[in-house]
Amino acid sequence: MEFYTKYKTFIILGLVSGLVFALIMAGWDSYKEQPFSALKFGLHFVFFGAFNGYMSYRKHKKTNS
């Protein structure tokens, strides 16, 4: 349980940023009249969210060291 409380902010940040990015990219695909792809949406959500969460953690760790 300590892991969750210690990294809760970074997990939430990753989930929110991944969701926002995936929604923006889905909107862009819709604008370009491409069909919606659940796989593409999921990959954008997971990979961008994980990347942003990890980079935020690294920055926080670096500034507080």
C-alpha cells in the first residue's frame, strides 16, 4: 500500500495526461475523417500516460535530491 500512496500523484498524472492525449488524437483522426480505432486509442492512452508519469517522477526526484 505504501507504493500507491507514495506515487499516487504520478499515477494520476499519467492517467489524466494519457486520457487527454488519446482524446485529442481521436478528435484529430475524426477531423481527418479516419475511422475510430480502439487499439490506437488504447496505445496512445497507455504509452503517453506512462511516459508522462515517468518523466514527472524523474523531474520530481531530481529536484528533491
